[in-house]
Amino acid sequence: MKKFSVIIPTMWRYKPFVPFLYQLADHWSVGEVIIFNNAIRDTPPLNPHPKIKLINFPENIKVNPAWNYSVSQSQYENLFILNDDVIFDLGVLGMILEFLQQGRVIMANLAKSDDQSTLGHARLVKYQPGHRVHHMGCMMFIHRDDWYPIPAGLEINYGDSWIWDYMLAKYNENYLLENAFIDTPESVTTLLDREHIYLRETELVRGMWDYYIKLLSKK
């Protein structure tokens, strides 16, 4: 039976995360939840759960390296990468698990709909150029064989864009989860030097982005 390996790097700053974590772990579609602990000293009391695996690192290695490492430790072929400040309708997981296959990537789209009455009628929409998207990296679904490691030097920003553009160039089978109930204050985990990090990583991206995407599109 298909299952998700759920991957969540966390610094424990969003209080509703812990109770929602256990609801997520109990869902039938979830085989394991890998919690990459980027703030060991702030770890709250946790009840043991057979599906929850805590990976403790002595220092914060940042989100993109945490994704890469957690993927390497995952048990199931279907990956669900989730921000630690997101609560969503668990009912969408069955639909996504059935649809997900190698060559496809699915990300949540938090762009506001003009028709808010559709909220709760979740759907998967194939991405088209010009599609309005927002904060899509908060929930990402991808087959493990499609995970192309995010390059060293990209620690916080661009990880979701890297995966999205890689999959778009290689398969052109990118989908957006729309109209699902997703609640997030967005970017609860922040860093004091985020602006400096953003500028530094922007320079790195400029130097490698076109090269890698052109290379991957030829495969």
C-alpha cells in the first residue's frame, strides 16, 4: 500500500504544530513523519509515536540541507515535505497519494481565489505559464526518485523553486493544490540575518541556475 514519508524541519516556534503533528501521524496515508530538529534546546515534551522519527543535529543546518538529508533517510517512495507552521485538511492526502507518481510534483497554492466559496473543494490543477501562485513551497509532494538534491550553498531560500523548476524542465508535469483548507501565518521561523542570506543565495542562484536547468532539460 502506498504511503507518505512526511518530512518536516522545525524550530518549534509555531505552538499548534505539536498537536497537529499527532493528527498527521495517525492518518492512514502516512507511513512515517521525519522531524528534522533544528532547535534541540527548544524541543517540547513529545509523546512516543511509532511513526514519528526525530532527527537531532547539534546545530541548525537550515531548511534546504535538512530536506536533502531527510529525503536520504526516508522509507517510502512518496515524499510529502511540509512546513512546521501549516495546518491543513487531512482529507486531501488520499487524493494526492492516488495522483502522485514519478515525473509529477505537486505544491500547494496559497494565492487567494476570487471565489472564496470554493474553499474546501480541493483540486489539482496542472501549472500553466502565468498561473498566479503564492507560498507554494509550504506543502510539496514528489516521488523520491525525482528528488534532485538542492545544491550546497542554498540553505534557506530557493529550495522549493529549485525543485519546481527542475521538475518543470524535465517533465512539465507540475501541479498545484488549490482550494484546499490550509491555515498558516507564513514564515513563523525567521532568522535575524535573513536579508543577508537572501542576497548571498541570490548571487549563488544567478551563477548556477541557468546552467543546471539547461543541463537537466536535455536529459
